Amino acid sequence: MIKLVIDAMSGDNGSKVVVEAIKQFKKDYNDVSFIVCGKKEELEEIKDIAEIIDAPDIVPMDAGPLQVLRMKNSSMMRAIKEVKENGYDAVVSCGSTGGFLSASTITLKMIPGIKRAALCTCFPTMYKNKKLTLLDVGANNENSGEELYQFAIMGRLYSQVVYGVKDPATYLLCNGSEDEKGSPTTKEAHKLLTERNFPNFGGNVEARDVFDGHVDVMVCDGFSGNVFLKGCEGTAKFVGGLVKSAFKRNLWSKLGYLHVRKGMKEMSQTLDYKAVGGALLLGINGIAIKGHGNSDAYAFYHAIRVAYQLASQNIVEKIKKELENQQEMIVNCNVNCNT
């Protein structure tokens, strides 16, 4: 039985969407149990299918790390502590990104050997069932080459576990595809990935080339990843608006829409960020899923799905094992290089 802890209060849309998502998820999956933290009176509807923990305080979206840690009776802190104290499988929240990341990292601790945690999410590609794994998308503002190397390890495992990619093609986000391009951090990461013979490392890739399907994992520092993420979201919204306006232009364009509406629906579904659910904070000693702040019931359902899937595959233990293997390889590489 997979045991998931839910922060029901911290999202923009309150507990109602969380209640609806949990009800639907219980119908679809019979091997999951929920521990839901929030205002007890707002969670009465799911008291028969979930354990309710009364945690009435709500973490503000602009809350800083210290403020979150002090709010011990908030739905966010209670949810994270339940994972720590009772060994539950995962925690899901749509609350303050900075607060959730800080509280999760401090409370659950880092996986031994990991220098920095990274927010990992996915993007659609030109192929319907192929996803691009991207990290970091905002957990850090600055990173070192060694940290990007570790992101590559974790991203590769995420792609294998979540999307079933046997040998993910891994690339570094860069301002050019040539090996000598990039920031000092990117150049350092490129050198490490090359010298250590990282499996299926493809080198650098420009942002415009990542959606054609040849990239499975794209690694970058948190600042660049967050800019990339927001830029893609804005572009998708912009293009969607243009297409919608074009079909509404006149009677003939409206009639034309009738011939392509199936394709337009498929495109809309492909670009729908809500189906992604949320981002995983990779690198901490537990599964912490950060959903979109404005998640509706559909988006929160998929955030739960990501948590369920990762817990079922025991991804934290797999990362630990892979780090041990990588450390042995690094030591052997250093010995060979010195001799």
C-alpha cells in the first residue's frame, strides 16, 4: 500500500480541488492511502477514504524559509513532518515553491552524497508519447559543474523510472551545440560528463532543438531552467491565442476549424501543462512533489499520480544505489588518470 501525504490548503484554489482529486484518485487506484493535512471542517467529504490531520494554518505564497519552518501547525509543515516522522512514501503540495523546497530539504535532509537538490519536470516533444525530462527548473539560482553532473544522474533515473526510457539521451542546455560553448559552469559539467563516460551523453543542445524528440534529459542550472520553463509556458499561451483568434476571424475560418478540430484538440492536450501535475524535488531523502500553485482538480490529480508512480518505483533508493556506482567509477577514473 502506497501512503501519500497531502497538503490540502496551500494552493491558490484551496482545499476543494484537492478533495475532488483525492476522490477520483481513490476510484482509479485501490492500493493507495491518503493522509490529508488541512482544515478539518473543509475535509469532511473525504473522512471515510483518508486520514485527516487538522492543520488550519496556511503558508502564504510569498513566505520565506524561516517563516514556513515556524508555522508548525500549517498544512504544509504538518504534511512534510508526517513523511519524516512516520516514514510515509511521498508528500504533495501546491504551496509556496521557496517555502516547500526549503522545508522539505531541511526536514527530510539530502540523500548522502548529493550536493544540491533539483526540481525536475517534463515537457512534451513532437512525438505524442515521448517526454523530455528537464532539471533544474528553479530550486537553485547558481550551480557548479559537479552539481550539474549529479543532476544528470538523477534526471537519467527519472526518465527511466517514469517514462520507461531504457538508455536516455542526456544533454546540457547551452547557447550553442559546440563543445567549447557555454558558461563556465556548463563547460565544467561538459568536461565531467565526458571524462566520466556518462551513459549516452550527447553534449550541448540549444533551446530551439530540444523538442524534436532526440533529447530525453536536459540538464541546466536552476536559473536557466526556470527562464526556459517560463519562456515555454508564455510561448505556448501566445501561440494558442493566435490560433484561436485565427479561427474566430470570420465564418469561413470557423468552418475551417470543423475540419481540423480533432488535430487542434490533440495539440491542446499535448501542450496542457496540467497533465504534467508537478515537479519532483530530486536529491532529498524522500519524495516531495511541488504542484502548480493554481492547480485545479485535474492538475492536482496528476501531481498525486507522479507521487504514486515514483513511490511505487522506489526512486530514492535507486538514486542512492546509482550514486554508489558512480562514486566507484569516479574513483577508478581518478586512479587511472593519475597513473
